[in-house]
Amino acid sequence: MQREQVPATFFLTVLNGKIHEKTYLCNNHPILFVMNDINWSDLSFGYIPTDYNVRCYFRNGAWGELEISTSENITMHMAATCLHYGQESFEGLKAFRGPDDKIRIFRLDENAKRMQDSAAAIMMQQFPTDRFAEAVVKAVELNKRFVPPFESGASLYIRPLLIGTGPKVGVSPSDEYLFIIFVTPVGPYFKGGFKPAKMVIMREFDRAAPQGTGNIKVGGNYAASLYSGDIAHKKGYASVLYLDSKEKKYIDECGAANFFMIKNNTYVTPDSKSVLPSITNKSLIQIAKDMGMKVERRPVLLDELESFEEVGACGTAAVITPIGCVDDADTGKSYVFSKDGEPGPTCLKLYNALRAIQYGEAPDPYGWTTVL
Ligand code: PLP
Ligand code: COI
């Protein structure tokens, strides 16, 4: 191989005070380098600034146009209802770069609908689903360079947020709202990724009330899980496994993911008014059926837990996280599902099937992905 030195000039594009792109002109051919100092394979589930976010305001009874912003900040009234009365809902979805270099967004229509359900439940103005889709695509397209490469196994997390911004002092819904989407590249939610995690049951804490807001995605549920989550983390657990708040007899879900169990070629997941209807779980149910498994969505007694062959957590952030062991902090009982520290075979099959659709390595028979 021969190396030739050619004269070159270059131009810089600066964004948010940082060098964003370098374009070299070599023999009059532009060569573009996008500047990134992200170690894609080593990402955790954290916030990394990206170039743009997308916003839309509801004022004077109508949603405005989608706006593109480079600012990471929002300005709002100090009496905004989201700050005082929790008028806030968020969503979480992901974009994946496939081996064909195409970017696929997973089931964005489902997130759009769920955000509408959340909005209706806490008296917020609903954001139209078609505009939700438009905003998600725009946010991903504008930040394309942050969609991690296929080989890294990482993805771009998309975070839509809807907040009441109008001032109220009495407890009542806002007249003004802000819808905003930011994106950030992420790695695994639970440390270790697809490695069996440890969960803990602690009956003294509830995440959501039986007829409360557990089935919608509002910030208050997560605030309610912070204290117990912190205790669990300090004791070395990945998460709390919540039981039903009324009787403490049934299994609900983890703080940020649904729960599923496997036995006798059957996929079982709790049916409960206080768990979030997970889009990942819904997808796994379909995948399990397509694999010839039986599916049961029903109340699951804690007493049944030891009878399962494999258990796991699932969600956009968690993907599938196999659960190696659940400790009951109140009774001292341990439910062990992985003795060798490895995921079970069914969790592995489900995980591979889901990832293959998300990354475009397998056909997408239900049209779950939006390809950019
Ligand atoms: N349960 C809770 C409480 C969650 O926060 C999430 C995350 O969104 C899930 C379950 C999983 O839902 P999904 O698969 O739609 O991300
Ligand atoms: C998600 O999986 O998208 C979530 O919202 C979970 C968590 C980060 C709150």
C-alpha cells in the first residue's frame, strides 16, 4: 500500500460551543468527519447531550408547530402545574442502527397511544398521535449521528415528555402544556446487561395504589419508587419487585419494567390494574406465541414464584433482563432461578428474537419498526 500526502483545507461546524463536524477539502473533494468522543460499547443508561430536541406548545386552546431547539433547558412559570401537582407524563422508546446501517424506531405508535392514556388520566391536553410520530422521527433524524453503530449493541433512547406549564395555585389542570422530545444514546439499564439480575421484595413499600396511577406513565410513580429503590440498590439488588399494594399476595412488577415467568413452555405475566402496560411485554407475548409457547396474562400469586423455571424483567430500557434470584427481605426466603449466573434458554430465545426485529436482522411481520 502506498500512502500519498495531499494538500487539504478544512472547515469546522461548531454547535453548542463544541466542534460538531470537520469537512476536509482534499483535491477539491469534500470529506466529512463527524466528531464524536463516545465509546459506544461502553455506554450506560445515562444522559449524553445530543444536538437537537423537538418541542411543541399548547397555548390558547391549540397545539402550535413543532419547534427545533438546541437548548437543553426550558423556562417555565414557577407555579406550573407539573412542578406542584405532578401534571407530567413521559414515554420511552428506542431507535436502533441495523447491520444495513438503516435506523429503525420500535413501535412508536404504541408509545403515542400510551401517552394519550396517561394524559387523559391526569387531565392533561393529549398530544395527537400523528404529530407524536412526526416529532419522534424528526428528533431521531436530527440526531442521527448519535444512533450507536450496530456492533456496539447500544441504541438511541427517545424520551418524550408532556408537562403542564400553566400557573395554578389551586389544584386544577393547567391551561398550557409543553410536549418535548430529547434523545440520548444508551447502553443497558441494569448493570451487566443480559446477565441475571437480583431483585428484592419489601412489603413496607408500594409503587402505586390499587386504583391509582400505576397503569399510566406519570412521574409520581417513579418518585414513589425512589426511596425503596435506593434501599434495594444499597443492598446490592438491581431493583425492587413490587407486590400488589392491597393484599401483598400477587406479583406486580419491577420499578421500571414488567415481570414475566416461564414454565412448561408457557409465558406468564401478571394481570394487574397497577402495572404499566409494557410495549416490550406485549411484543414478547406475540413472539412467544409465534414460537409456539402458550401465553397466560393473569394474576400471579407470590406463592407460585418458586414453581417457575425462568423469570425476567422486560421494558424498553431493560430490554429483557433475566432474573437470577429474588430475595424476600421480609421472610428471608430466596427464590433462585440461575445457579450458574447464566440466563435461561427461553429468556435467551426471546431476547434474540426481539433484538433481531429491532435491529432489522429478522423480518418484521407485524410492522413494528419505522425505518428511516
Ligand atoms: N413498567 C414500568 C413501571 C416502566 O417504567 C416501564 C418502562 O417504560 C415498563 C414497565 C416497560 O414498558 P415498555 O416496555 O413499554 O418500555
Ligand atoms: C423505559 O423503559 O423506557 C422506562 O421508562 C424505564 C425507566 C428508565 C423509567
